[in-house]
Amino acid sequence: MSKVLMKGNEALGEAAIRAGCVHFFGYPITPQTEIPEYLCKRLPEVGGVFLQAESEVAAIHMVYGAAGAGVKCMTSSSSPGISLMAEGMSYLAACELPCVVINMMRAGPGLGGILPAQSDYFQATRGHGHGDYQCIVLAPASVQEAVDLMTLAFDLAEKYRNPVMVCADGMIGQMMEPVEFRSEGRGPPMAGNDWALTGCEGRPRRIVNSLHLAPEQNFAYNVRLKEKYDRAAREEVRFELYGDGRPDVLVVAFGTMARISKSAIDDLRREGRRVALFRPITLNPWPYAQCRAAMDAMPEGAKVLDVEMSMGQMIYDVKLAAEGTRTIEFLGKAGGLVPSPDEVAARIRALLP
Amino acid sequence: MTAETLPLLKDDRLVMVVGNYGSGKTEVSVNLAIRAAASGRRVRIADLDLVNPYFRCREARRLMEAHGISVVVPPGAQAWADLPIVVPEVLHMLSPPAGTLSLFDVGGDDVGARVLGSLRGGAIATGYELWQVINPQRPFTRDADGCLAMREAIERSSRLVVTGLVVNAHLMEETTADTVLSGLAVAREVARRGGLGIRFVAVMESLADEPPIRAIGEPVLVMKRHMLPPWLLPAGEERLPAGRPVPLGRRNGSHGTYRD
């Protein structure tokens, strides 16, 4: 199929439909409103349901209901709206219901501003709602990758029976890029399963429930969830390593910040500098071992630079990967400001031997 | 054929640029403003995009001001508010003094064009041009039917009439001469069926000298790319939010050129 010029948000909407998503529930918020706007035109064309909920709280619980009925469904929002969804996310994870949630991050905290940011990293990767649950979190760095990751998001949600978050910053939602939809037409509906509430006539009753009052039973339930997250950590880690194999500075960045860092790295490599980028694509599970391997390949004393559109959140995962073997430097901006390729390059230069 | 032959630079006074999301209205508007200013016109441009949060012409404010263009946007931090603000200067722009060009960069689709409804009286009194930017690489305007449906929606919502077409067929960095030519073919059908003239074809400078482009047979606006994501901005400049382009005079003045 030929390429088409799309805004990131629209492309995510189309990608969801092609992945087989048939229900969308959401509420508008900048900078992601084009996702519901696009889907409200397109979903009826494919026999799907688009519903603008009365709030994000309602939207995520509509997702809970639809997912419980075995429907491929999703919601999308931006930072403050995702905060409102925290309770529902915990219930979805607790009841092991597959769904996809897009967070097109904007500057926070509070109402913040409408410009891009990556400051919901903790929220995405460290629970968000209450309880011992985790989301699988995917972080695209381009519109094309966002499209490709949507298919993966629905597949992983179903495979792990768990919410999957596509976590991008407003820049990816708002920018235009040529994209190609590699899967033609609609993906498969959710596979036959033994848990969805589809009407119990002729079969035993099924129950979707997260209330486990007996502590032993609840503990066993938590253990089972943890085993699932551990399996995802073994099987689903995705990352990109870009640049020199034995760099003097290794930049760690994700999403838009990784793309900006690549511009800086390309400039420096043209000058003959040895630099590289480690880009986690799955923010959870985080590619600890792979990042550590990239660090171990560096000369002794070589530095690691974590760059984020936040005040420093992913840096804790980079430090976990290093386990004290490397000094981790930080460059970050928040509030809607974005470190430029020049700023990144200048900081790398200062760290080069 | 060069942009200096554009009718715009002779006697158009009030030009409003509309079109679907992502057709390239802002890139066209910024380039038009700079070109008109370079030809000696006094230019005021209003950022009337009330529906898009990023990549609006306010991001190119400093660049345009460096060309002597007056840029009308909400003051201070309000420029980054998620609010449909129309500042009073926009009303003054509806009756520009002799020799001044008033240019309105309007938001996308019929939703974005709705703001023009409130400016309708003044626009009609002055006499206006309402140009629809067409890019058939976009999903809802891939053919003449889509472009004509967009025109109808914009006219209904703005209560004004489209007076001309601007062909801006592109796929960002992946644009080729074929992209432009196939887009022009769609635009010609739109023009024929809609009874409209093609005002000009917008082409990035990297393609402008290719023989098929030179043979287009329509006025051409040769453009530089000013609305850039942060990783494509030229080196050597402090950057501002959402890829605001840089002022003139740095690094060979090569603002708007492609990086890579």
C-alpha cells in the first residue's frame, strides 16, 4: 500500500481500526483530540462503536465493560485525563482484561500546558493506579512506529490479558509524517476465550471480579499476576541500539527525545566522535539487560547520558541497568520545552574524553 | 516561472488560507508572507488557527518578524493557551491600508474555518480571496470528490466562498516531482468541476528546478520548509517549544532547509 500523509493522532486511530479495534470510549483533551475525532468518523464505517464519555473516569470504565465482554477496545487521553483513569486501569489489570490506552503526554503537573512532555513516565511504568499491577508500555519515536506499535499493543493486550499503554508525547500526536499501513483491512476479532462475558447459555457462568477477601487467595492471585509480568519481561522487551558499538558516550532516551538525540549523534559521528543511542521501545518491561550490555561494551570511564523531556524519571531505570557500574549524567527539560539537538550535542561533547 | 508572477503580489489585499488539516496551510502562508514582504509589500499575518495546538504559524513568529512582517497572535502566554482567542487586531486587518496585504492563516477543516463566519461582513466589504490548499496525499482529500466535499464544508462553516485553489501536493521529505504532478492532476479536476482557478502550485525549493516542475504551466511558489519538528531544525540556535523556527542570520541563513 502506498504512503499517506497523516498526523500522528489520526494515524494511531487508523492503526487501531486496522488492528481490529471496534469500540472506542474517550473524552477530548489536547494534544490527543484528533484520535477520537478521527475514530468518530471511521468507527461507524467499520460497524464499530464510538462513544464520547462524560469524563475520562467514565471512559475507562466503559473500556472495562467492553473488554469484559471480550470486545477489542481502547481509549486515549493526555496526561491529566490519564490520571483520572487510574482507578479503572487497576481494575482492568486486576480482572486481566485486554485493552489499549494511549497517553499523548503533555506538560504537567496539574493542568500544566498543552506542549509536549515525557513526564508521565513514572505514571506509566510504576503502577499509576493502586495495587501490585503493571501495564505493558510501548513508546514510539515516529508516526510510523506509532502505527506499527498499535498492532503490537492489541496483540500483547490479548496475549497477556492486560492493559497495554502506548505512551507518546504530544509532538508525535501532532506532527505530520508519511505513513504506511502494513496490515490491510481489519485485524482479527478477539480470539475465542474462556473468560469473556458473552452470555452463559449452554455453558458455565463466568465472573469478572477483582474482589478477593481471603488474604491467601488474594496473595495467590497477586503471585499469578507477577508471574505474568515476569513472562512479559522475558519475552517482550524491545529496544533500539544506534551508532557506535563501543561508544565514548552512550545516550539513553525514548520517543521524541530519542529522535532529537539521533540528530545530535549523527552530527557528532560526522565529526568522527564515537557515540551511540540506546532507545527503549518497551518502557515496561524495561530492557535492563540489553542496556547493561551496551554499557559494558563501552571503554572504561565512558559516560552514560540520560536525556528526557522531564525532570528525570527514566534515569532511575538507567541506574538500575548500570547497577553502579557507570556514572549516569542527566539532561532534561520540562514544561513543554524540548532539548534541542544542539543542546544534546553540547552535553555529549562535554562528556567525551 | 517564478513566484513573483503570482497575482497575490499585485493587488490582493485580504487573503485567507483554508483547507483540510495537514494540507500545508501554515507552510504556504508563512512562505507567502515572506515572499510578499520580499517583493516590497507590507504584510500582516494573523494566526487564526484556533483548533490546532502545535505547528501553527505563531511558531514562525520571530522568523517572519525578521522579514518585517507583522504577526498577529494572542499576547504572551496566551499564545500557548488551548483557547479559541481572536485578538482585536484581526478586525483591523479586515480593512488593510493601501499597499498592505492582510493574510489569515486559518485552522483546518470546516471546524477551523468556522472563525471566519464572525469576520464575514468585513471580509465582504473589503473584498477577499479565500484560497483552499489541496494536498491529495491526505486521507480525506485523496481525490476531487474529497476536495470538493471539503470545500463545501468550509464554505458552509465560514459562510464565505472559496475563490481559488493552492496546490500543495506533498509527502513531507518523501515528496517527488510525481507527487506534485499527480496532485496537480487532482487539483485540475477540482478546478474544472468546481469552477475555480488554480492560483499557484507550492513546491519545495529542492524540487523547483526539476524539469517536470518547470513544465507545470501554472504559477509556482517556491517554498522553504519553516514548520519543522525539533530534530530537523538547523543547527546553531536556541530552540523554543514545539519546533519554533529560528530567526534569520545564523548558519548561512539557511533556515528552513532540510537537514539530512
